[in-house]
Amino acid sequence: MSYSRRQFISFLGKASLGAAIVPPFLLGCGNSSKPIANGDLSEEHLEKLKKIILEAVPASDKDDLILANGLDYHTIIKWGDSISDSDTFGFNNDFTCFIPLDENNPKDGLLWVNHEYVNPIYVSDFNQYDFEEPRKHHTKVHVDKEMYNVGGSIVRIKEENGVWKVVKNDPHNRRITAKTEIKFNWDAPIKGQTSAIGTLANCSGGITPWNTFLTCEENYDDCYGEHVYDENNVATRVPSKYNWWEDHYDYPPEHYGWVVEVNPKDGTAQKHIALGRFAHECCTIYRLKDERVVAYTGDDSNNEHLYKFVSSKPNSLKEGTLYVADTVKGKWMALDWENQPALKARFKDQTEVLIRAREAAKILGATELNRPEDIEIDPITGNIFVSLTNNKTKDDFHGSILKIEETNGEFDALTFKASTYKAGGEENGFSCPDNLAFDQSGNLWFTSDMSGYAMNRADKPYFPFKNNSLFVIPRYGNDAGKVVRLASAPRDAELTGPWFSPDGKTLFLSVQHPGEQTKDKNNPTSLWPFDGDNIPKPAVVAITGDLIQKMNLLNKLEV
């Protein structure tokens, strides 16, 4: 589909000028903080915001975090920073979300941050490029350091005089790592156990309507490998490709690949088996009027699927049914062992169906998609948007956005309409859409996920786009429908986890894996955030400025 502003606005869905920040029926959306007013704005200030020009930054290969006019940033926390006397902030921060401690104060709360994976060159001082057979030299000491630096962090942060700072040694501050014991929220054991050791490969996530964090285990097989089954249902253990942790810890692969819920108050966690096991990118929850919940989640791998869980009891992520999407016929198909003869013929019970959800989905004929990643619910229309980043096996290098319109706007409907808008490509100025976020005016923000090894190379299709970036597509005004680059990432980095503060004045954002292509620690490919030690560090930044506030008030300013 050829790109045009009018087509894109039509694709998002109509929004009337001056509409309420969030329609009442969408206050239960699970991937944004509930808006909190932060004082009345004077007419003088509103006039000042109206005059701010939305001006794009050009594509850049510079090793820096470059922002559009009207934006500033400061670093809140980076890898290795102390969060308490016993814990430090983990590596490769991805998803972020913020929950205020007081529902009336948007400037003091708990920040959750995922730590997806590590670069051993920095984390464990192990350089695989130094060895012909690196796996033989990767010791338990290396692995222990790597296991500590994944999972997630809870940190209390406060904003004072426009600057967000960590409250060090706050009782809430804690780490969840690959060594934290986490129970399964399920009645049957998983590979003989009722709990797993650790969470890992934590990519994106969400929050629940009851204000707990959701963190999603994506490329779990990079750590402990995977079991694959032949036509006779005989399993073979495939070793991990990168981390090789199974050489030192004999943990079952089946203990990973789940959605994990973390209680911010005490750090207790549970893995939700009912939501299925696969490379979860995120989990976006909507609570129905009867307090049952609907959870959308995607499998971020080539030719995998989109899923939806519908609970049968209020506020439950255990009791209910997991469905997988047939986007061609527009129907949700139940991964229900009891009522699907084809699943009964392959699996011994419902637990096995959920553990091997990918196989079950393919048996039912689910539609293969191009890496379904982040999922967001449009606060204006209630439509569900899914970023499909790319699929090089099908010559889709630039990705697209999938829109799901549930029948009659009912989130627990079993039928829907799917439509695809080819968003990526040189004509549109961006490639590989990844994390999505709607602000308080319903503008669509997104980040890009071009692989570090392919960026800025003349022989790859991503050369024109230079570094990964952050974009916004305004919903109102003269810029409506334009794709506007507002930030360019440092070299090799990816911008992830966009999340707005409850007052709409701050955008929390992760700068993940700067300098990832480094092969020699003494010659890093990035120096960001320029600490003076020549070590690139993942970090979470706060992006502030009048432009952030203007975009979150755009529906009022453009009346």
C-alpha cells in the first residue's frame, strides 16, 4: 500500500479535535500510566506551546543521542550504577514502565526496567573473539556475572526541579535476576518443578490494572537451548547459540519463555503458564467491565503468531483460554486441549499444549506473521496495533504495522478484522518498527529495530536510515500523518521502552546496547554515554522539554 498522510490517519481511526484524553471505556488499557493532572496550565503557557514547531532531526550515524529542537534529556540510571548497598543496575535495559506511589503525585514512583541480555566483553570480561572454540573457555565465573545482569530492576525515582533521580537505598529498590526463584502460576508442575530459577531474555512488557509489572521472556533459547520434537513426539535438546549457560546449570528450557508478573511492593514474582510459552515480546492487558481481563501478546520470531488470553474469572491470568490468531479469516482459535481433537492427538494435556504453544498454534493453522513485537491499544478507537518488525526469510526487510479491529469493539470477541499498512521503507523514512506507544493525545510514537550488524552498511537495505531512531506520527494539526524523527540513537544502539510519565511531561526511554559491535574492548564502536572510561553503557534517560508537553496536549492545542 502506498503511503500518504490521509491514508495513515484513516488507518489509525478518526479522532475528533478536543476529544477527552482517554475515553472512559479505555481507562483500563495496560500499557500506559493513568494520566495525572499536574496543575492548571495558563493561557500564556498554552500559547507558548502552540508556537513550538515540530521539526524532524535528519538521519544520523553520529555516536550520540540526538534530539529534535524543544527536547532535552538526562540520564536517570545506567549499567553498573548502585541502586542499594547490595545491588547494581543490570545490562541492556529494554522495556520501562512507571507506577506512581501516590495516585495524585506524578513525580514520585517506581520505575521497572527489563535487562534483556548481556555483552560478555563488558559484563563478564569474556571475549569470544579471542578463541577458536570460545565455548570451552566460558567458565561458571563468567556465567554467574552474566546471570546477575539480566532480569529486571525496580528503582524508586523522583523528579525535582525538572530532573529525575534514583532514590538510592529506597526499600523498594531491588534486582530480579536469572538466579531469583520464581513460582509458576499453575496447578501442574513444569518439568517436575513448581518454580523456576530466574527470569531472562526480558524484552518488553506491560502493567496490570492492579498496578503490578509484567516482564516478558523473549529469546529464552539463547540461554538454555530448547527441546524440539519429531513426528514421533520424541524430544531432542538443541543447545543454546550464544550464552551456553546449560554447560554450568542444568535448568530445563521449559522453565523459560513465559510472561512474568512482578509485585513492585515486595519483588515477589510469578510466571503465568496460561499465557503460553514462546518468545514473548510484550503483554498488553485490558480489563473488561466485569473485571475479566484480556491479554495480547506476540511471538517475536519469523513466521510465528499473535495470541490473546481471555480470563474466565475476574483479574485472573490463570483461569481462562489462550487463543491464537488466524488473521486471514479473522478469527481467534482456542488452544484448548479438551475441545480440539487435533491437539489431543499430539499432546498429553493442556499443560503440554501451553509449553509447546508454537506447535499447537501451527497445528490449528494460525497465520504466520513477520515477527510480531510490541502491541498497543489505541486510546481513541480501541483498535489493537501490532508492530511486525521484519521477516528477511520472506524478503520483508522493513516491516509493517498490523491493525486488529475486534468485532463490535469487544475485546473478548472471537472474530475480528485485520488490515496491514506497509509502514517501513525508504519512501517513508523509517524501517523495522518495534516498540509502540500512544501519548495522552493519541499520537503514535514508535522506535526502530534495525540490527547493529546491518546498520550503516552500503551493502545492506538499511543504509539510508543510518542509526536507529524514535519517531512520532501526530494525529492532529498540519503535521497529522507525517512521520517525524525526534531522536537518533548512539552508534549500534537501539531505542526501546518508550513510556510517558503520568503528567505527560517526561518520556522515559532506554538506550540499549550502544557499541554492541565491539570486538576489542580497547576499541569500542561507541563511547556513549561518555563517562570517560571508554566503556559504552546501556542507560535509561528522561526526555523532557516543551515539545513533549505539546504532543501530549495536542488534542487541546489544535481545537
